[in-house]
Amino acid sequence: MVERYPEIEPYDSGMLDVGDGHSLYWETCGNPDGKPALVLHGGPGSGCTPGMRRLFDPTRYRVVLLDQRNAGRSTPWAGEPEVDLSANTTPHLVADLERLREHLGIERWLLWGGSWGVTLALVYAQAHPDRVTDLVLAAITNGDRRETDWITRDMGRVFPREHEAFLAAGRVGDGDPSAAYSRLLHDPDPQVRADAAAAWCAWEDTHVSLAPDHEPYFTRQPPSWQLAITRVVTHYWAHGCFLEPGQVLRDAHRLAGIPGLLVHGRYDVSGPLDTAWALHQAWPGSELVVIGDAGHGGGSMTAPMIEHLDRVAEEG
């Protein structure tokens, strides 16, 4: 079994001013002269974690981790009462990545992304293909409304009782669940905000995996974290992830010449496999690996990624 690399601490870090009142936390670890690799976290809004560093051989990679706008250690944080998310969109995030690349003096880099980080990696690579050497992507998403409607509306067919409770707690009515929750998450009453965040997180833990050994994650987090991530998620989903309909698949031809690994869990009910399959079909340079014991993460999903990253590092 392939194991993650040992824990490692950054050798450099900082806050990058990207305008609009936003400063983004970044860190670098591993080998300063190694192959550059950028980690893009999910959510959107979850922030990076120390475990993400451990996917990369620290002797061969210069690993860059970034907390995206309003996430993690970046400021302003979405958990603050009066947070303004208006300058947090996908085009903003793509521009932030370019600013960070230039700030660190990196010519080209590998992109690793998970869940929402997959969508962001794909959009960035399609906009700047000359800056991307490789893509390693897990829990494949493309940010399309078809995906978010599946999670917030259509998956009630799979979890009817839990979905009914989700809609009731969000006071959804006939509207868009993401927009309805976003309103509650910015309500002046802190109890209303907390209750909405908890209800959204309960729904996330319901649908994120069908694996029999799946354990809840969102509902175990502190209320402040729940509020922060749910605000950013609902902001993005209520606006179609700030993408044109079908944009990522439409522009898959721009990935020509970029090799990529797509890793997806068979038990991932929140992200059905057809999204990964469609992307794989539209992107000839991709390899699709389906993990039989994983949902939207977990199981043995990390093994093929580490093996692939090790092979890429050997090839230079």
C-alpha cells in the first residue's frame, strides 16, 4: 500500500495582497529547487490542510499551498459577521493564481486539485495552458449547474427524508436552495446563520459518500468553520460558480498537450462518475482511474495520486 509522505513544515510563507481588500495566505514546502506544484483545495472555501503537503515527495517537489479568497488563513475570512463575498469569483481566483505564480518566480507548475479545486485547476489551465506542466485531479467536478442542481435538488430521490429536512431548514420553497441558504447565512441574527450552516453541513455529510465506512466530517467541525465554508459554497453555487454553462467541457480542447490524471470514487454519489467520464473523453491527454472503495474522497484514493506524482517527478 502506498503511504503518504511524512509530515513536513513550510520553509516559507506569507500573505499576498491581491486587491479588493483581500490578502491570501500561501506557503511553500519541500525542496526549493524541486518541481513546482500548486495545491488547490476544495469547497470552495475549505482552505488547505497540512495533510495535503504529504502527497508530494519533499525531496523532489517545491509544493505551494494557497488558501483561496475568504478561506482558511486568508483575509477577510468568510466566518466574520460582515464578510463581503462580492469580489470572490472564479475569474478572481484564476487571476490570484497567476499573481502568486509571478510572486514566487515560477515559470510553470503542476496543479493538484480536489473537488472544487478540480474545477479551478481546469479553468486556470484552460486560460493559461502554457503555465501548466501536469494536472493531478481527485473527485472530479466541473462547476456546472447540472452538478449543483443534482446535489441540492435532484438527490432528494436518493435521500428523501434528509433532503426534505434540508429544504425545510433552508426555507427554500420553490427557489434555488443555494440562494435561499446564502440569504440565511448572511442574516443579521447569528442564531439564524448558525442554524443554516449546521443544516447545510448535515446535508453535506449525508450525500458525500455511499461507502459503508464513511464517517461524518462537516458536522464535526466548529460552528465558525461551518459558517465560513457554507457561505462561500452557497455564494458560488447560487451564481453558477461564475462560469458559463458547460464551460469546462466546452473548453477541454485547450488542455491539449497537458497530461493529466483523473481519480474518482465509485461511491461518490454527490459527484456521479459521468462528469469524470465526459471530461476524460473530451481530453485525450487524460488518464481516468476509478477507485472502488472511495466516495468523494477517502478509501484508497491517495495511492494512485502519489504513484503518479512520484513518476512525474522522476520524469522531470
